[in-house]
Amino acid sequence: MPQDILEDLLERLQITKSIEELQVWTHELRDYFDVAHVVYHTVNREGEHVGAFTYGLEWARRYVEKEYVKIDPVVIGAARRFTPMDWKSLDWSNPKARAFAKDAAKAGIGNQGWSVPIFGPNGEFALFALNDNASDDEWNEFTQSRGKDILVVSHLVHQQAMRIINEETVGSPLDLSPREKDALTQLSLGQSRAAVANELNISENTLRAYIDSARHKLGAANVTHAVALATARGIIGRQKEFPKY
């Protein structure tokens, strides 16, 4: 995992202007670390939960509906620590915690996890975590070798999230990020999603996240509509033909 790729990722992090863009950015970070999931979570000044994650929306909704935050050993453990923690070092003996773990596994959450508790200068608390399916030896090797990078990334993600939450970033929420523009531009040339993902050096799942984010911002019904709107508004260059999806 070349360091220059991480540096490029962190440069793009600095120009995210919304939690939606941060959400999509976490997909690229997940690909870079080659793990199953990445998640960032905090609470804003109004007490609302704010997060950026690669988990499926169905699991995110279930987590909220079941109020798992009250029994999740990862959250409870993070509130009591100041240093990174391996999920297997936490107390999962409570029956509710074990039931939660089984439910999480059914939703595709991996058996390994590494979390960084973040206590900000203004009293805010946040949590950054990576999750994967791996053996204990594989996971230990990963966290040992990438621990410093994970720690640096976690605090930079929190800093940018705070800028977004406190409305310190500039730009309209309708502005597409450079990656979203790249994705629509490549698709407007008629390339397949696989080819575009390869061109941008990201996974197809991450490409899908960028496309969905761009569609949401543009109010587009599908990819063709998104390309047409972006072209009409001068966001991307005008092409002769639009892709058919």
C-alpha cells in the first residue's frame, strides 16, 4: 500500500464539503486499507448522530432502531479509553452484547475490529473504526503494521468532519467533488463501470458510491440523467452521446 496513495486520499479529504462527500470518501479509504468496512461517528451540537461509513444502509437503520449504541461494547469501551482498541479485547460477556454481535455478523460485519476513540478540544467525542474478516494473526499483523497510519487518518477525518458540521467549508452542497466529476465524465464517454473503476483505481463498489452521491446532489433519476444534468450545467464537458443504463 504505497504511501503516496494515502497522501492523495488525505488531500482529497481536505476538500470534502459535506457529510455525503465524506461518506463516499470512506469507501476509497476502505479500498486503500483493503478491509471490509470503515466507519466514523460523532454527535453534533444539537445531539444528532452524524456518521460516514461503508456499512449497508439496512444495518445502519437497524442499529439506530434497536438502539444498539446503548449496548455496543465498541462504543461503551471507546468512551472509557483514550487509546486505540482491538474489539476482541472488549467485554462481550453480556447476553445483550452477544446477541448484538450475532445480529451484526448476519449483516456482514466482520469478526475483527480496531477503533480509535477521539476526544476533541471542544469536548466532542467521536469514534473511528476499521472492520474486517480475518484470522487473529492476520489482524494482529495488519494493526501492528498500519496502526500509526490509522491513528493519523482517524484524527484528520474528525477534523474535517468538524469543519463540515460547523459549516467552515466553502461551496454549495450541489457542487460535485472532483471524484464525482471524474466518474460522470468517464461514464459520459460510454465506458463500462468496470473500466471507469479501473481508470480511477477504485473498486466498483466505491464507484457506485460516487455515482449515487452525484445523482443525489443533482436530483437525477439515473446515471444517464446525472450525466445530462452535469453536462447541461457545465459541471463536466459536453459529450456527443450519453451512456445508456
